[in-house]
Amino acid sequence: MSAGPRLALLGLIGVGAIAPSPVARGADAGLTVSLIKMPYRGERNLPDLSDSPDYLEAGGLSKLVEQQGFRLRPISNVALAPEERKAYGEWNRLGLANGQLARIVAAEVREGGFPVGLLANCSSIMGMLGGLQRSGPSSRPLRVGLVFIDAHGDFNTPETTLSGMLGGMPVAISAGMCLTRLRLKSGLDPALPERHIVLAGARDLDPLEQDLLDRSAVERLSVEDIKTRSASVASQMKRLEGLTDVIYVHVDMDVLDPPEVAGHPLTVPGGPTSLELAAALTEMFRSAKAAAFGVASTPSGDQDRDGRSRQAAYNLILGALKGVPQRGGTR
């Protein structure tokens, strides 16, 4: 990292970012972090690849993670083979990329790594979930829980969506409600039972999406629950612990207070700050079954001229990692 970005980063730490924690430093010397870049997004009106994962890496993330006292495995990058890049259809290529992401996640967990996904968008949850599902010692798929933190529900189907965006459907796809071929190609089989899903921070739902959620077994956490780290946060994690073998926690950056993600096209007023959410993530990752974390849709390049969104993403990643050494047991 050049001197300019380094000085900017130090300045941000001085005004509210998460600095290296004395609790985390050395407290869990056995934890090895695996950063995984997933640039494919599968949206028909956008290029296949997002530069958001590269942007997150380029700001000095590896150094920040190591400053917390964690070991770091070589960074993995999801990249389709030449023949796969020629495959027809954005959704098809996304499924292929998600399948590769699932294999990487499973391998990293088996090697003792703690996966952190640097994700183009929320459609990558299927690959992250599929990888955790296949990360156990036997061929039996593990039971996976999902804490999905987003300003939107992403619980639409092709029949309910108003926008037509695939990015508004991944939770519904993961729950087996639609697009079965995409889910299977992404490595997620079986689908997640609805009761294994917690939706947190959602405050902008389409009418028919709201109806689907109201009739589902999906549990909810409010923005206020996140901001105050209410008892509901620990209660939902404990509930998932009783139902599942491993838990994946996922954040779409649009859940945050809009000034921190000014370049995001789908911001919604009334979100938590990155420091408020980071504190809630620390609590979530005190759960021994919280096995991986992912952050999606970070504004990059010209969308984040002052680096504020990237620093917000770093706050979330470091907040999640801070919780792991505070566990009472091992997963």
C-alpha cells in the first residue's frame, strides 16, 4: 500500500474506524483467516465482473487482519476457466462461479481457515452457503444457518419481483423457492429450511415480497436490534445454534446509514452505522457455530472517492473477527 492510502487509512482509524484490538491480538493465535474474492454478479444489465473485491483487497485489508493477531492464508480468487467464460447466460456463469466459490470455501474450512468473502453482490450467498454445507468431515451435508443483513429482503421470486433483478432473489433461491437449477449449480443442495434464516435490518420490501415473508418461517431482527445489540441478537444466534451445524453471516453494504455508502445505488434511510453493525457482528461471532462472514456490494472506484465505504467494510470485517477469540468454545 502506498504512503497516501496508508496515511488516509490511519486518519480514518483516528476518527472512528476499528483500530487493532488488544482483545483480539494474540487471543486466538490458532485462527487462520481466508480472504476469498468473488467478482461475478450475474446481473443482465451490468458487466459480469465487479471490481469491488479487488478494491477491498487493495486498501490494505490483509495487513489490517494480520494486525489483529490472526494468520492469513493466501487470498483465493474465483475465476472461470476460458471455456466457462464463453458459456451463454449471465445467470449460468454466476452458477458456475458460485460452484467454484463453494469448493473454495469448503476446502478452506477443512484446512482450518475462517472464510471471509469479498463479494460482488448478494447472489454469492449461494456459493458461500454451499461451501459451508460441504465442509464437514463426511459426505453428509451440514445443516447451515443464514443471518442475512441487508436493507432489502432479497426474498423475491421471478413471480413477485418488481425490478427483475437477480440480486433481489438470492435468499428465496437459497430457501428453495425458485431457480432450482441456479441453486444446484451454485453447490447448495439441499435448500435451506426457512427456519434456518434470520433477516436483519430489512426496511425496503416489495409488496408481494412482504407477503412471502409474512407467510414464511424466516425470523427477523430490526435495525434497532442491531443498533442496540438487543437481547434478540443473542437469542436468534442461540436459536440457530440449536438448529444447525454452522452459521453464515452476510452483509450487503446497503444496510448501512447512507452517508457511509453514498456510491451504492440502493441505499435506504435509517440504517445502522458501520461501527454499530460491527459491534453487533462481534456479538454474533461469539457463537461457536458462526463459521464464515461475507460482505457484498461495496462501492468502489469513482463511487467511493474518499474511501469511506471501503473503511466501513473494513470495520465490519474486523468487527466480525473480533468476536471469534471471545468464544467460550470451539466450533
